[in-house]
Amino acid sequence: MKVVRLLVVSFFVLCVSTTNVVASEKSGNNSVTDQAYIQAQAEVLETFVAIAGSIIAGAGHGYDSEFMDQLISFHAYGDKFVEFNGGLSFDSAGNEHNERQLFGEDLEIDGVTKFGYIEGTLNVAVYYGNVANLTFISDFDLIHKVYGPITVNNLITLLFVKTKGEWKIAHEHHSPVPD
């Protein structure tokens, strides 16, 4: 299963490295929306790949596993953190519980068989060099202990803030793709 996991992560890295990220070459009016932060975009994508690696490696290996701790470490928890998911709003504690429960407990061991995105939907927009908005339509295949194989196609926004030299998730928004 480690070989499969390595292949999935390698494929994901390949897909990310060949994806067009949002970056305007225009800087005529020096607007924050027109500035390209190529290095910051690369760092955010690297963080996103590391998040995927934690989820894939930790799937089904327990609520308090090393990989779930690693996944949680990518978040900027605090009073400003909020997650919108399934029509509900969660604070830091709610998000942490939900992620540990789903990926650590609810899935079969090695129950993430695909962690990807629909081609052409991954975008990274960086503002001021320290705030980034990563958006995509997920293409995840999971093996749930109760529901069996499921595919998750959601519209996902991850808002990252660079703090102490690291990109951390400050906000998550997950909503189903309309039929």
C-alpha cells in the first residue's frame, strides 16, 4: 500500500507542477490583484502537496496518529479560524475534530485511494506575498468504513496566511458541486 500511496502522491505532485496558477504578468497599476508572487505560489502548492501526503499516509491510522498531528499542524487555529462545510460553520476545535475523525477514524486503513482535483480547476492567488487563496474542485476517492467507496467532488477554498515563515490554513470552505 505504501507503493500505491507513493504513486498517488507522485502523480499529485506532477499534476500540481503542471497546473497553471493564477498570476498576472501585468503590474501597470501596481494593484495587489495584478502582482505575481511566483515564489509564494510555489510555496503554497508545496504546502498543499504536504497536506495531501498527510491525509493519504494517515488515512485510517487513528485519531491521534502522527499523520493526523501533521495534518492539524498546517492550520492557523485561533479565534479567526472558521470552516464552512456541509452547510455548517466550525471553529478551530470543530475543524480539528472533523479532520481527525474523518481521515483518522472513519476511513479504512489506507482509505484515500485518490486525492486530486479536476483538471484545470486548481488556482492559487497570492496577495501581498503573505495571503493566498487556493481553489479547486476536489476529486477524492475514499473508502469509508460504513459507506464503502465514495467520491468527493466539492468546490474547495483554502485561505492560507504565511506566519513565521510557514503557510497555514486560516479558513476552509467546502461545498458540493451543483448537479
